[in-house]
Amino acid sequence: MAVLKDGEKLLAIELENSYKWIRQRIVYNIVKASRAGFPELWIVYPFQAPSLGWIEEYAEELDVSISILKPEELKRALACF
């Protein structure tokens, strides 16, 4: 999903529903968001968030801010927009 305002790319949202290969999928999602020009990425993930370590640093290098949210947190977080 994408959140735009007057054509400006504000936020990319990825919905993940499996814990298998999650760290690799997070890296892939970061790259997709960066290439598409989104400065922020939210990953909606129903399981315990994995430790990201170097992945957070990689996201910073690509100028993408990442957050991992539980599905029940999404509605409240979107209220900011």
C-alpha cells in the first residue's frame, strides 16, 4: 500500500503474514520502498518483530525510515495521516 499527498510519496506499507524468511523480506521491502522513492516504510507483522541489526543501518543508508507494527496498531498509526 502507499500513502500519497498531492502526488508526494509519504509512506509505503507492506503486509507480512509469515515468519519464514522475514528478515530477507524486510530487506527486499526496504529496497522496493527506496527505489520507488518512499522515505518511510511500515511493515505490518502479526508475530514478534525480529531483531534487525544491520538491516536498520542498511535502511538508513538508503534513506528509508522503517517501523514494524502489529496489525492492531495500524489504524491508530494511520490516524496521523
